[in-house]
Amino acid sequence: MIRRWSTSAVAVLSTFLLSQPAASDGGVFTEREFVDHELALVTSFDARDELLQSSGREDGHDWRENPTTAAMASLAVPGSGQLMQGHKRGYLYMVAEIALWGGFYALDKKGSDERDKYEDFADSNWDRAAYMAWYQENCVECEDCAGEYDCRPLATYGTQEYYEDIGKYATYWRWWNIDGDEGHIAWDEYGDVDESVRNTYWDMRGDSNRHLRQARYATMVVLLNHMVAAIDAFFSGRVEEHNETGRVGDLGLEFDVADGGDGMTCALMVRY
């Protein structure tokens, strides 16, 4: 951005000299006359307008209309930058922000409550003690006794991995049962009722994970709302600034001869 001040300075100085009245008392200005000279300099509309035009800014330009200021405001609070610029669409960004945070809270709470329920369900319907006893007997003390089962160490109780594994891997499915037999169950004895217990648990866990995942998506959209609001405020401010000053942005390629005359250079130039 290039600003030229020489013409304005000449105009102000010329206006000051031409507006001087004849000095009284043998060429010495009185205090009143000196004040009048200062006012003549400041209130010279022609010089003032030319000076303001050369700087590209008008008198009374509100700092809140600065594109960067508006963008930073909307980045912090979506829509605030638009409202500073006088655009009512800023309320839309604010409403979206409130709705998104409300959705996040509702989904996160729902998913957390469902997680507590499926964990309680697992603690009541999957016999950890029986599996650990079987694992110790068939996989630790007797490495060849597991038979058709896979000797898979159980994750630490209470962790996310623990609650995922007991429903995901078939190794643990034989201990999802309600028939009272918590020992070694052959696959041909693993009935539909026992399998339905595991399936119920898996569906409960799926619902919880889906709602918690949607809550995370809501936070991502919140971040996107901040970014879009900031970009919108910045470019809106730039457009208004161009309309007021008459400056128009320019984007293009600029070619030049490289130093030493060996080849050419190409640069992307942005002028505003």
C-alpha cells in the first residue's frame, strides 16, 4: 500500500500562507491572530480533504470497521465482527454457535449416560472371574488345554479396551450367558439366549459410541463456524474499505529478469 503525502503537504502549506492576514504591531502577531492562523490551517477543507484522500482514510473512520479487528472479533465470538460492521447476519453465526454447543452438551451427556449403562450391563452379564479362572487353567498352567478357544489375555478391568474386547472378540463370548453355567461352554452348547445377551450389550455400546462421536463432530463444526465467521468479517471489511477509498485489489503474476540475466523469475503478487 503506497501513500503519497507531498501534494497534500504543499496544499496545506499553501492554504496556511494564503490564509494569513497582515500582521499587526509592526509585523508581530498578537495571541488572537496566532490562534486564527492555527484555525485557518486546521479548517482548510480543501487541503484536509486532499490529505485524507491521499491517505485512503476518511475522518471518523471507526476502528471497529477495520477488517482485521472484525476478523479477530468473529474468530473469538462468531458473529461479533459482523455486528461491529453493522451486518445483522452476525446473529446467524451466534445462533449457530449456541445451537452447536447445546448439541454437543446433549450428545455428550447422552453418550456418557449410555456408557455407564452398558458398563453396568457388562458387569452383571459377563463373568470376569470365571474367564480369568479358565484362562489361568487352560492358557497359563496348561498351554495345550485351550482347545478351540484362543488364549487372549484380558485387558485391565474398567478400561475402554476391556469393555470393547469382551463384546468384540469371540474368545470372550462364551462367558456372555444367563444359563448359570459359567465354565467351559462348547460352541454347540452356546445358545441363542446366551448370544442375545452379548448382542444386546454390543448394541448398547454402539449407541453410546455413536452419540459420543457425534458430540466430537459438533466441536469440529464449532471450530469451522469460528473460522468461517472470521473470514467473512475480514473480506466484508475489505470490500467496504475498497468501496470507500476507491482502491481495488489486484491478484496476478509478475515476471522479471533474474539477477545476472540468467532466466526469468515469476512471483504471485497481491496489491491492495
